[in-house]
Amino acid sequence: MVGTAVGRSLPGDHLTVDDGLVVLSAVAAAGGYTYRADQNFIIITRNGEDYRADLMTSIQPDDIIRAYDRWLS
């Protein structure tokens, strides 16, 4: 459910989606961001479509949340 720049992102990791679950809660449940994560660039895949999300975006069943490493300059 949550991947790449998050503390624990193993294939098959799933959270139970309750009313009010947001990206921030899902990331926290997955172990939080790594130190390299770009916390301002989150993508949710919902029904095969990618959407830009923020930390307060609501999560729906079967959503895939991706946070990527930030580019170092």
C-alpha cells in the first residue's frame, strides 16, 4: 500500500481502511518516511489512475500510495 521512501514497504503490506483514514495515517502505520523521502510529492493510484495527494488526502480501499526519494542538489 505504501512504497519506496517509507520505513516499511513490503509487497503485500495492507492497512484496513476506516472512515477518516488519510495519507498521513497510512504513512505513519508503515513506519514513517525515510530521511530521503520527498514528503511534498505523494502519488495515489486509485482505479488505475494516478493522482497527486497531500498528507490529508482521504484513502479508499485498494489505493496504492507512493512517496519517492527527493532529489539532492
